[in-house]
Amino acid sequence: MKNLDFIKVIKKENIVESIIERLNKSGIKTLKSNKTIIALFTISFLYLCYLSIPALYNDKIIKTKLKNEISSIFNSEFVEFEKYSYTFFPRPHFNIKKIVINNNKNKDLKIADIKNLNLYISQKNFFKKNNFEITLIKLTNANINFDKNTFNNFNNFFSKLIKNDIKIINSKLFLNDSNNKTYSMVNIDKLNLFFEEKKNNNKAILTGNIFNLPFKLDYKTNPYNNESNLKINFSKIKLNFENISKSTKYYSSVNEIGFLNSKFITEINNKKNKNIYELTSKDSNINQSEFKYSGNFNLKPFYFDFLFKVKNVNLFKFVFFNKIFENIIYNFFLNNSHLNGVIQIELSDIKKNKYFEEGKIYLNIKRGKFDLSGSEFTFKNIGKIKILSNQFFNTEDKVNFQLNTKFEINNQEKLYKKFLIPKKNRFNIKNIYFLMDVYPSLNEIIFSNFEINEKDNNFYQNSNFTVNSWQDLRNMLNKLLINYEG
């Protein structure tokens, strides 16, 4: 029994020793862990102190440097803001609020109004007093006015290497004419400007919307070889635009526009004269139908002259009942005092049309005023419809083309058969004069003020006929001849 008790005591002593040994080991580990924590805390503290150094820089020097940085982007000496602040969370940067940038030539013209701007800086060496390297400039809630001067500044900006990445978020770009009046606005969701080192390209990638249409723009240019590429995609309406250009001794480019089932490829150059750009189509088509065009536009003074040749096209959808055509006329052409030129459109093999087979549209534009006189359409085996004069009206953002028109009849027999005119209502008719009001957005044409043969022989002066189909047109002519006394 005594032996057993002795063994138990020995076992208990071994247990005590093992406990003491474990305590010693854990104490050493705890000591090492505490040293690690202290070291990490010290390093973190010193790092935070290091990140805080820019807050101690000279206020006047920093403010001047921030102004200079903003000036270099907008090419303006007139940059104003009240205060700036510095923080290192989430990354070291200077924050500026309520920046106003005015035009160099006219201080009353505002280039931009920016609610919030961050200039992120490199952490490489804050010990260089009052000196720092900017890595990213971020603008939020900015209103930017874009006109001819801004466009030139943008080109100059892109002709050199972009030294700092620039981001513009939730902002607006106002497109202004020479009178500083806004004719359109681009909502910018996100715009990135940066230099792509591997390919030596300055790049701009923009997502936003214009005319309530979302779009994406991708632009790149190589400052070393002057090659540029611009892509714009309106996915909602399946419209794509791409332009590839190069400037050496002269400018040359190839641009492609894809819209639904149509494609327009254009070669452009100013090889003969730096102020005159020549355009030529290449493998272009409208809904798989051949489409050729050529022309030129002169920059000084601004003037253009284009000829379009179109085959197998739906006349009314292409010209009259075309919402895009209406928007272009309304937003860019009407009352534009700087617009001068001539556009000729030759239409042949007109499809989906019982009466017209070919036509010629002659559009003369003088300081935003349109003249369609000289335009004519051939009525199959019957005669021609000629536009004598015209007016354009704009009411409630809707365009109305009012055409003073002459229907010149060469074959009366064919006319009567085509329009099913009863023999008792057939007269010797050579000309019919009338007004034709075309409303593209309403898809309708209204005929009025009819005169037959002699211009002073008029009737139905106070009556209007709305035509939405060829049946309506046939009924209209029958009603006219029933009441005509010959």
C-alpha cells in the first residue's frame, strides 16, 4: 500500500512540473505576441503620421499648385475656389468644393462649375516640402460648357500625353453655339481620361445619354503618329459610328455608320486644299440597297456641296416620315445662320410606291433658310410633281414642311385610269397647283389651296384633305374633279 501511495505522489509531482513548463512556454509566446502588436502599432502610427504630412504644407503654395493643375485641364487662368482640405482616407487626396472656371477671353463666360473635385496624390515621398505628384483627378457633379473654343482646347489636351488620370462622374456637358446658347445636353454617367502606356494612346471612355438615348463613346489617339479612332454606340436604336483618322501632311479618315440594316462608309481627306475636305462613299447601303454619295465642304468660308444617289428606297420613310430626319432639321439646321450649302439627292427605282418611280431633291441652304425649289418627282407614265417654293415651320418642337407644289400632267389618259376617274368628271387638265403640308412626327400630309390649269382659276381654297394612304389620295382627286367646272 505504501508503494502505491508513493507512486501516486510521484505522478502528482510530474503533473505540477508539466503545468509549470506549459506556463513558461505560454508566457514566452505572450511576450513575443505583445512585441509584434507593439511593433505593428508603432509602424501604423508612424505611417499615419507620414500620411498626415501634406496637411502641414504651405497653404498658399498648395492652393496655387491646385489652381495650376485645374487650369491645365481647362486651359483657363481664371479658376476660383474658396477652400480646400486634405485627408488620407480612403487614399491621400486634396478635396476642393465649388470651383468656378471662366473663359480666358471673356471672364463673363463660364467654362465649368464643379461642385466637388478630388486630386489624389502619390505616397512616394511626402518629405519633399510642398511638393507632391498627382495620380488621379476626380470631378463629381460638374456642369461643363462645350463650344468651339472648348473643342479646340480638348484637341490640344489630347495632342499631348495625359499625365494624370481624370474621372468625371454624374455631370452634364452643355453643347453651345457661337452665341453661347445651348442646343443640346449630354448627361455624363462616367468619363475616364487616361494614357494607355502599352499602346501609347490617350483614351477617353464615356457612358451617358443624349436626347434621352443612352450611348457609349470610346476615343483613342496616338500623339506620336497622329492616328485616332472614335467609336460611338447607341445600343437602344442600334446605331453605331466609327471614325479612323490620321493627320500627316494632310488629313485623311474613314468613318463608318451602322444603323439597323443600313451602313455608310465614307472616305474623307483634304489632300488638295487644307481648307476643303472631300468625301466619297465606299460600299454603302440603305436596307441592303445601293447608296452612293460624294461632295466637299469648305471651312473658310464654311460651305458644303453634296450629291447623294439612292436606289430602291422607300421615299416617304426616307424623306418625309423620318423622325431622325426631323430631329436633325430641328436641332441643327433650322435658323442656323452659319449654315450654307447645297444638297442634291437623286432617287431611282423607288420601292413600295404605286406612283413614283424616281425623283430629285434639290436643297439649297442659305444661313439656315431652306429652299427646295427645283426638286421634282416623276409620276409613273403620268407627269411630274415639282416644288415651286417652300416654308418651314416649327411649333411645339414639331417641324412642318409646307411645299408650294405643281403637278404637271403629261398623260391625262393614264391619270384618269390610275385614279379611277369617271368619264363625266374628266377634263382637259394640264397642271394642278396646291399646298402640301408634311408633318413627319404625325406621319401625315395635308393638301390645300387647289388651282387647276390657270393660276387664277382656284377653288377649294378653304378645304383641307388629310392623306395617310394612296386610297386617300385617289379619293381626294375624285372629289376635286367632281366640283371642278372646267
